[in-house]
Amino acid sequence: MRLILALTLASFAGCTSFPELEAAQTPGIQSAAYPRLLPLDTLLTEEGDPRATPEAMGDLAARVARLRARADRLRGPVIDSGTRSRMARGVVEG
């Protein structure tokens, strides 16, 4: 019975419609040239103009700050002290 249910659900998953990928493309991407392929050694040793703009670096720094603040909030206690003391007392059946 479980096998039949699993196969039925799997067959429904095959009927899912996917979003149009072409709609997500940036205009002009179809006519854009492919990027140059370079050896990794060249990329690691190549010195030149930075590839990130100051605006992109500002956005990246802001995102890093938001992620660090979120991580700091997640480091706090998961269970508040009132709940922790109730749990420590245990379950009392009456």
C-alpha cells in the first residue's frame, strides 16, 4: 500500500510545471559573447584593475554586516530562562 502511495506521489511530482527560464534572462544575454576562459594560474597571478566596483563593494560590505548581525543573534540562548527553569523542574503528574 505504501509503495503504491509513494509511486502515485512521485508521478504527481513529474507533472509539476517549472518557471520559464527564458523570462529570467537579462535582456541581450542571447547575443552576448562568451567570457574568455583563462587558466587558473593566470587568474591568481594576474594583476590589473579590480573587477568589483565601489558600489558593489559597498553592497557586499553591507550584506556581510547583516549576516554577522544575524549570526550574533543566533548565538544567543535558544531557550529563555523561564522555560529552562520549568524544564529543570520536570513534569509533575497530578
